[in-house]
Amino acid sequence: MRRWWKVTLAAAAVLALGGWICAPYVRDWWLVRTACDGALPSGPLRKLAAGGGHFTKADTTAHPRLGDYGCSLRFEGRGDATLVVRMTAYTGRDDQDAEFLFDFPRAGISRMYPMPQDLPGYVDQFGDLQFLVRCPDLGKDAMGRPRRMLVSADLGYATARTSHAVYETVVPLVNSASRHLGCGATPLTVPKGDAAPPDPDKGEDPVPVTEAAGTGCGWVAHAGLPRSAQWHVEPLVNDTAPAVRCDLDRAASPTSSEYLHLSAWYGDWSNRLVSDDGVRQALTATARCAGEAANFAVSAEQRIPGVGTAEQRRLLRAFAADQVERRGCTGLRMTG
């Protein structure tokens, strides 16, 4: 009898130990299955979070009447290092404008990077992914503008932020947010191949202006830029994004460069970027695109020999005309 009792205790200890060992894995499975209302794909999520430990917490907030929905998933660690992914979606204009104000301060010339062409968004200077999609099921707002949904996806510092798993994880969240907020947006598809968000610390690879014809800034190859062979362009263009840029630079000396930024912003939110108290700034242009304003601007970080105000204005016109043609906009006019 004593021997049987010992065997029973040993078996119970083994089961208890096994349960203690398995508990974190069971919790992992449950959190992946239920986080963000089940929208997270297991395989890509685990690739994204490969640098962390076990998953520990999932949160979801939803206020459909207020037009916001969000969720997050975390793993073991301290502080910001615990975040795997956080998504917040807004259909209200005030919330969207606040996000754009953060990404594009008054001057508007903030670093941003393009997503693959089929995704309507950009990667901001902090590495967060911003998607802006049209919501046909929500109709128009009080000013007669098509309703849209802005989705912001924030990735943790310990995640694989520049891997294809980012798009595999985040795109389903955008589609899920559309369903929760009654947006009715056309579902986005994950880009094929190994497309991944760029590293904000590195940006896109610049291209010699003379070889730029096949890029999103191909117009510059035929723009007659003075001493064009000396210039490079960084094509930060996606034809469905709410913000794009063509950044030009050339070496001014062995230790310094000269920069020229041509920017386009799509939506009425961008009007504040090109005006001071209702007066349009110099070296700007405007058009109408998809029922809202589009704004274009050129800026230089310093005086550039051979590229004065008149030349910058000519380059702005060429850039804006190319963008208007790409997007099917109307009413392009130079302002300021």
C-alpha cells in the first residue's frame, strides 16, 4: 500500500510539473487564437515575434459609434519591449487629422517611406505603418467628402520590423478593422514575394537621376535638372498612399550634400501644410483628387547654386503634373 501511495504521488508530481511546463505554451496558443478577435495569423505572427518570449497579454477596445477600434498583443519583457503589435483604426476625421498632424508637423517635410504599390499607405518616420482606405458603406461626411478609415499599426522594438511577416500580420488587421467599423473597404491582399517595410534608419536606395525613368519619380529623368548627372533621387512613391515624395540630392563637397524635397499630400487634412492663416505659401500647387484637395510643395534645406526659386517652381510643376496624371486628378494649378 505504501509503495502504491508513493507511485501515486510521483505520478501527480510529474503531471503537475508537466502542467506547469505546458501552461505558457497553452497560453501562447490561446492568446494567438483570440487576440484581435482572432484576426492574427499564427505563422506570420510567430515569425514577427521570434525575438521575444511567451505571449502574455492581449487587449481589444471597440467603440463603433465613435468610429474607433484597436487591439494589441504583448510578450514577456519590460517596458516598450513587450509589445508585439498594436493596431488602432479610426473612421472619424478629427482622429485621422490628429494622426496626420503627428506624422506631418506644420512644415510637412517629414520622413516617410512607401509600401508596395497595392497597399494604400506609408511607413512613417518611426517605423509605424499607416493605411488609409475608402469606406463605401459609410457614405460621405457632413462636408460631402468620401468617408475613409485610417489604420495605424505599431510594431514592438523586439519584433522583426523589416520582414515580410510584418505585412502578413498587419494586413489582416486592416481588413478586420474594416469589418468591425462597418467601413466596407475592399479587402487588402498581402504583397507577394519577400516585400518588407524599409528600415527607417536606412530608407530607400537612391538612384542616379539619369537612370530614374523606371521609378516612381521617373519624371525627373526628363525634367532637365541642371547638371542632372550630379543628382540622385530617392523615390518614395506609392500611387495609392496619402503622402509621397521625390527626394533629390547631390554632393556639394566631399563632406556635405545639397537636398531638394518634392512632396505630395492627398486629402483635405493637408491644406494646413501649405498655408499660413489662409494664405498659400510660395512654391506650392494644388489639385482635386478623389473628391478632396491634393497639395504639392518643394523645399530646399539651403540655397542651391543653379537651382533657384524659378527652377524649383518649374520642377514642382513637373512633379505635380506627373502625380496628377498618375492619380487621375483634375484642376492642377500653381499657387503661392
